[in-house]
Amino acid sequence: MLLKKTVVFLIKISDNGIGINSEQQPKIFSPNFTAKSEGMGLGFAMLKSIIEATGGKIWFQSESDNGTTFFVELMEYKD
């Protein structure tokens, strides 16, 4: 039996801000969603699309008044 070993990289990005409120959390990766007065709301939607197109994953955990942590999981690229 041959087993293919897959290398996965996990990138973790944290802040200590106010967090993402529970009303905004389900929308955070939706196109045209923004919590700012400026911007088009495409950043996180595009990021998620690119990461998933490569077989990766992106998700986050947020806690009110304790900040947010984003996780990006990417597979090793072999040519």
C-alpha cells in the first residue's frame, strides 16, 4: 500500500482589536461586503477564492474585545 504524504502549511494572523461582531461574521467573505465607509468589499472574497482555487482553506475566529485570528491553510506546491 502506498500512501501519499501531503505537506500543509498553516498561516495564522492575529490582532488584538475589537473583533468582528456576530452580525458581520457570516458576511465577511461575501463579495461587496464592507464594514468601512470606503472600499468595494472585494478583498476577503477575492482572497478566499484564490486560496480555495489552490486547494487551500481560510477561516477565522473572533472574540469581542479580544481580536480576531485568521487562519490560512495551503498545500505544498510541487512542479
